[in-house]
Amino acid sequence: MSEPERAVAALLALMARLRDSERGCPWDLEQTFTTIAPYTIEEAYEVADAIEHGDREHLREELGDLLFQVVFHARMAEERGWFDFSAVADGIREKLVRRHPHLFAGATLAPQDLVRVWEEQKAQERAAERVCAAATGSGTVLAGVPRALPALTRAAKLGRRAARVGFDWPDAQAVRSKVLEELEEIDGALGGGPDDAPAAAAVAAGAGQEALAEELGDLLFTIVNWSRHLHIDAETALRAANDKFEGRFARMELLAHERGLELTQLSAAEWETLWNEAKLNAS
């Protein structure tokens, strides 16, 4: 047995011990797919965070935590007689073989064709799934896009799926026009123009809040699809903007501390001055 095989076997044995009905851990035994799912999502984000920070040791640890999540779910499925970890591993291996015909099926592909073939294979798999699901009425182009994804990521994925069957804006400029249209609809939900302060105050007080939330959602969805047409990942772009804002705010706090200023007592003009200084310092 190779070292990787030994390590995986030991991890699977540990998981079985944790879930043993007589000798297992009480906490692990009471868990379900539903209770574990949030941890799975959290661990995936922690992997991404370790990658962003270039922390190799932390990445190793977080990958282990994420692997344990896979093992946990597979064990619970095995207990129900659905499938086991081997079926999970075999399934992904078979899928990857299908999606790499240039390596395993003797096909000859130019580098620029690899992504196209990958997407075509995915489309064929989804089409087969839709045929199987048609009898239950669940076969749709957008089926299978996880609701647990971050909203920005899910919006982009829904847009890509719809685009594959021809439902899409023709280009980025057309999406930009839609963004402006959605902004106008937000103004309408506010009951006036963008500078209509009384209308905005009424919405903030609760009047028309539901309509405004709907229009803001439409705007966000459209901006995500604008990002898609510009070949920019919206989730990544927003994460970068969050980091930039966090860094600049920390710089403002430092500047205020150096000058003996109390944050809660700053005027709008003082905040603006600090913000501009923080921007200048970061550039």
C-alpha cells in the first residue's frame, strides 16, 4: 500500500470510529448532511483564503479540513446505503477521464480547443441528466446550480448556463445599457429621481422597501452578468474591493489616532479628508 493509500485508509477508519453507534463521538454521531454542510462551505472558503495569502502550511491544513468534510459526507451516505467514499473517488475519476479525451481517448486537440471540449462534455452530461429528470419535471437548463453558492457566484453561473442555450445579451455594451435601465427602476422604486431625498427617507422608513429590494437585486444580478461579459469574476472582484476598503479604513483609523481624533466625532468632511489621504498612501 502506498503512502497516499495508507493515509486515506487511516482517515476513513477514523471517520468510521467517530460515527460508530456504540463507541463513537456523541457530537459526530448527531450530525447530519444539513448540519455539516455549513462547515463544508466554510472550509472551502478557508482554503481560498490560504491561497490568497500564499500561506503554504495553512493551505495544507485547510485542505485536510476540506478533505475531512468529503469523508464525513461520504460516511453518512454509506450509513444510509447510498454510496461510499470509493464511489465518490471513482465518480470524479471517470468524469475527468471523459473530459480529457485528448489524453485518454486518443483525440488530438490544440491548446485553444481544450476549454471548448471541456464545456461541450459538461453540456452533454447535463443534457443526459435532463433527459433522466424529464420524467419528474425537474429537467431544466438551470438545474443543479447550488443555492448555497455565494450569491455573486451563483448569479454568474446562472448567466453562463442560460447563455449556453442562447439566452444572453449580445455584448458587454448591451449589458451596460441594462445596468442603466435597472438604476432608473431603482429611482422609480424610490418614488423619484436619484436626488429625491424625501422619497429615499420614506423607503428607509419602510414604505416600498420590498419593491426597492427587488430592484436592487435586479441591478446586482445585471452587474454580475456585465462582469461575465467583461471576463471578470464578480466574486473575486468584490473580494478584492473588500480587502481594499478594509486596508484603507485601517489606514484612516491610524491617521485619526496619530492626530488624536475620535472616530465617532468626525464630520463628513473630516472623514473625506482621511479617506483621500488613505487612498493616496495606498497608491
